[in-house]
Amino acid sequence: MKISVLGAGAWGTALAVNAAARHEVTLWARDPAQARAIDAARENARYLPGIVLPAALAIDAGDPAVLAAGADLVIVATPMAALRDMLTVLSLNASPLAWLCKGVEPAQGNGGAVGLLAHEVHRQVASGIMAGVLSGPSFALEVAQGRPTALVAASDHAALRYALVEAFHGPNLRVYANDDIVGVEVGGAVKNVLAIATGLCDGLALGLNARAALITRGLAEMTRFGLALGARADTFMGLSGLGDLVLTATGDLSRNRRIGLLLAQGRTLAQAVASLGHVAEGVYCARTVVQRARHLGIEMPIAEGVVALLDGAVQPAEAVAGLMGREPGVERA
């Protein structure tokens, strides 16, 4: 299979490394200088230092539409903020594609009243292309190192689901097919917001009881939100729901968790983001998730607390007090 991976960040590079052992893979970088440096060193020093790129992996900085047109499968490995522009560039290309980004596009980016999930952006600008998402609990570094990982390939099209399985399923990477693209995308987006909250909880040393409660009630928020958008409940008990939430909320490699830890230490949001060197999608989609939840009439108090914290409306301890001070209720999703 001929695969073009468009985006040379950590996750795009990791998947390209993984697939290059079995397929003809080209990794595209937006910046020609970055592409030359990666190719010369056979290492993506900025995003995956220490990972040697396979000799068979081609590096390119040319026209992404040309690379996509010549591929059997295209993987869009850009942040959520760049997805619309990339899909617009690829809109006349007939090659099936999947995106990796996990987030919600801000409303001002699409001209509508609410932010959109990735499949909704695709529907607006490139509906003629067979498309889906590859998601699940996965740190790029561990995938690049060949550590055991399981992912979910979601699409309305069975042919694309199984193309993604064929492309990436291997000895160290299991890929499960799923036709609930809404649920898979909601899980991928909301877990980033909840990971900021869990990082805050751990940074304030509130204890393991508090962490467990936060993750569990966060899963309930995620499920409510997803069901309102048409997802299936069982998706949130799978890899792209509970699995990705647990990993991102507790794993030391999580950028979103790190944001919460830094805010708990008294860093400003700007300082916390600058210290990462990578995109933390939860920072950018928290407000959009809450805005859409309000539009749907869905209660998401943890996500609301994260937004208040990111906006500087409350201090870390106040955010926690606000959650603990809510009226008693009946446990349900």
C-alpha cells in the first residue's frame, strides 16, 4: 500500500515510522527546511528525538495535493486548527483519507454558531472524499518505539475502516474497526479537556480518590455530550472513550495533563503552553466543547470549570471548590 502522511509532528511521524516497515510511506512536512533536516539526520529531532527513521521512509515538502493524489491512503496529521485548510487543499483528490486530530473547530473558523467535529468539517469542504478518523489511547513516542498499542479506525465507510486496519495493524499495533465516528471523535476531543482537570487535581495533591472521581464523572460528561450528538453509549466504554481518557488523564507523556499540573503550580496559561513546545488540543477546544454543550442543553460542570480556569476567571483551588460545592445528585450518565 502507498501511504502519504501529511504532517510531520510527533503523531504523524510515529505512524509513518510504524507503517514504513510494511508499506511505501511518504512523510510530508509543511516547512521545507524541516523536511531537509529530518531527511539528513533521519530523525525528527523537534518532535520525536532519539527515534531513528527507517531508511525506506521518504520525506517530502512538496505539494500535498500531489502526494495525496498518488497515494492509496492519506493520513492527515495536522492539528485540528489546520484540518479545514488541509481538507480544502485535498478536496479534489479521490484518495481515501483519515485524520488524526482530536478536538473541535472553533465556531469562528467555520462561520457557524457552534464549533464542529472533524467529520463535520469534512462534510463542509471535502464531502466527496471517503474519510474517517484514526484515534485511541496512544502516545506518539511509545508507538514509534514499537510498544504495544491499540487504536480505533472509525468511518461510515467499511472500505476505509479496513484500509486503515490493513495499513497499521501489526505485531505491536492493534487496530479495531468502528462505525461510530461521532463517538470516537467526541471521546478524542473531550478527554483532552478532562485531562487538564485531572492534571490540576494531581498538581494540587488532592489524592487518588479525587482523581478517580474526576475521571469517572468526566466520562459521564463525555457520554452525555456524545449521546446528544448521535453517538452510541458503548463507544465511550471502549478505546476511544474510557481508554483514551485514562491514558491522557494519568500518563506522564500527556501534554494536556501537563497543562493542569503547571496551572496548579501557579504558572499562567501562556507560560504553561509555551513550556510544552507542542500543541495541547484541550486548551484550544475546551471553550468550544462547552459552547456546543450549552447549545445542546448538556450539563458539563468539569469542562465548565476547566474553561473558567483557562480564562482566568477562577484560581485552581476555586475551580475544585466549585465542583465539590455543587448540590448532591443521583449518579447517572
